[in-house]
Amino acid sequence: MFPTVSGDVILRFERNDVVSAYNRKSKVLLSGNEDFGILIQLCDGKHSEEDIHKIISSRHGNYPENYELLNSNLNSLVKKRFIAFNETSINKKLRVCKCDFDYPLNTVYLEPTRLCNQTCIHCYANAPSLSRLKEKPPQISIDDFSHLFHELRDMGVFYICFTGGEPFFRPDFIDILQECHSNGFDIGIFTNGSLLDNNCIKILEEIDPRFVALSLDSIVPHIYQKIRGCNCLDTVINNIQKLINSKIRIKINCILFKELNDSEASLEHYLNFLKKVGVSPSCITFDQFSPEGEGSTKQHLLVDSQVIIERVRNAFLKVYGWEIPSSGLSTEATGLTGDYCGLGTSMLNITAEGNLTLCPALNSSVHTMGNIYKTRIKKIWATSKNLKFFRDKRHITSSICLNCSSVLECQGGCKAKSLTFNGNFNQPDPWMCSYFHEHD
């Protein structure tokens, strides 16, 4: 039998004897030591189990326990849908790269455009104002995207997440998507869902993205239009159903506004609809309105985060019989070794103009670390003082969060929210605080 990776695999050899492997087909990310990396490399369809055993034995000795351990590891990889056993030899190429960074870069957010077809009252990217300009802002050309993808590929990046603006508002976005996919990245897309057509969905089926996240703030037409300035709710709902029918992984994101969509009845009505169309509760995200960008003058729309989180908990329980998990991060962590979203340690954002910023929501000039047309991304990722601030955990160690009983789970929360609501990275994220009932 020939152990063979089940899909396109990125194998990244990192510092300190760490190897990470991502399977784009099964969407599984695994990590191990150098031996783990060598084992994955040998699962290329050309080496039989016997071949692999001989190679591993040449490194560690031909002992029965090593043979048993190898079989156990191979069977574990099968259970995790990372490899499969084939009866015949095939040639399955893996993308192998070496990462020389202390903090490997996993995820890059990219803005194909800052423009949008909707005029949302809360847009942090100021897309409505930019879209009204006679002289449109510059954006990365498709040829430059090709060069950018090659540089990110060499850095060992796993995921590209397209945001905006509205990605599908850019006429050549499908070409950018296909170029990105051909470079071996797994893809995420944040979209309002109103510009998808059958051709887009067909190509998404072929690309098999990690997720398509759709913004759906209400299923009541006049509320949806008031929030998004667009009478296209039926189109969005229709496209959500098409994506589900095409077995494309989706997420649904909902922003909550005071006295628009935050009542108990509204939340239950919303979740009942999503349950009916087949959306899993784990794929639904609620968030509070943040007064930034287009929403900076709309303080009256702020919700009481503790009240709303309790309503959301109750609505999920009533409609889905589902308890909101306490956190996606392990509670067994010792010390501040993790992070909330990868800020500074495994993620960055590239705007439509080519600016490198901390994240999609922290994209002002203050949070800009350089531009792809002037400086190599590798250099910025390795040397930026903005990134070092978060790598040193100074946003927590100089904060009241340090003594919080939930800090190992929330890791300080969203720093864009800390800045918006409390004016400083060293302040708490009120949404996370309410979630964990801390800092009352």
C-alpha cells in the first residue's frame, strides 16, 4: 500500500524543530517535529509503507516499537483525513517551504478593492464614502497580485482571505481568485452576497474555499435596507441557499444595532430562518456595532453588550438547543502563549492600495507598516515595531486584562474594539469582557 496525501498539501519547516502541514482538501492543519515533516513528505504516493519504514528506520533504528509507532502515526493521519492508502503508486506533489521567521505568517487578508455596491451605516472601511468619489482610489493590478501571491507563497502562507470593500464589486475578482488558487493557497471570502451569480458559484465550487462569509444583518427587508442601503435581501438569501446547495462552506455574520435587530424576538426569528435553510449554529457569528468609519457618528446605535450577549445565548439555546462555547482557545494554556486572532503573530492585512496594516479593522496610516511597492513583505514581517508590540504581549502585560481570570481564553480580545471603545490597545475589549462577565 502507498500512503498518499489526500489533497494539495503545504509543508512548512519552521524554526525550533517545528513543522506545520496544511491539507487544502480536508482543511486540516497539523503540526509536529522534523520527523513528522519527513513522514508527510514521504506520503507522496511514490513510497510504499515498506519504503517509508526503511527510511524512518535509517534515522532511528530498525526496532519493533518504531514500526508500531509508524503504523500508529499513519493510521492517525488517515483518521484525520490527511492521507489515504492507495493500492498503486501515484505521484502526488507537495509544496515544501522553509520558514525563517520566529512567527510564521499563516493568514493574509487582501482587499481587491475598497469600493462597494452597498452603503452600510457601519462600514469601518469607509467604502460608501470612497465609492462616491469621482476619482476612485488606486488598487493592486491583477499582474501585481500575481507577484504578490508568489512572495506570500515563498513565505509559507496558508490562507488568503479576501475582504474589502466588496470583493465581487471588482470586475476581475474571479481572475484574482483563480490566480490565488493556482498558487496553492486556501481561500476565505468576506462578501455581502448580493453580487454572486451562477458563474461565480460554479467557480467557487471548483476552488472549494475554506469559507465564504456573508454579511446578513437582518431578514426583515426594511431593516436590512436601512442598515445596508440596498434593496437586495431576496438576492442575498437566494445566494445563501445556492451556496448551501452547492456544498460550499459558508459563515453568516450579523452586526447588532440598538432597536433595529437586537430584540429577543428578532434574534429568534433570525435564527429560525437560518436553521430552516440549513445553516449550522457554529457557522453564525453575532457582533456589536462599533462606532468607527461610516458609523463613527452613530453612537445612538450602540447596544448594551452584556444584555445582547445574554439574548444571543438564549436565542441559540431556544432555536438550536445549542450552548455557545466558552471559547475557541484552550483553557489549559499556561501563560500568554496564544492570541485572539493572530494579530502581530500569524496574520496581517494588505489594503487595495498595497499598504500593509495590522488587520482589516486597523488600517489607518497610524497602523500602516509599509507598502508592497516599496518594501518586501518579508522584511516588514520580520522587523516591524508595530508587530513586536503584540508579539511581546504588551497589549496585555500593561493592561488590566493581565489579572483577569479569563485572559488565557480571550487573550485580550479584539484590539480594534479596545481602540474604538476605550482609546487604547492596553484596554479591554468590551464585547469579550461581557462574554466572560468580567470587568462589570
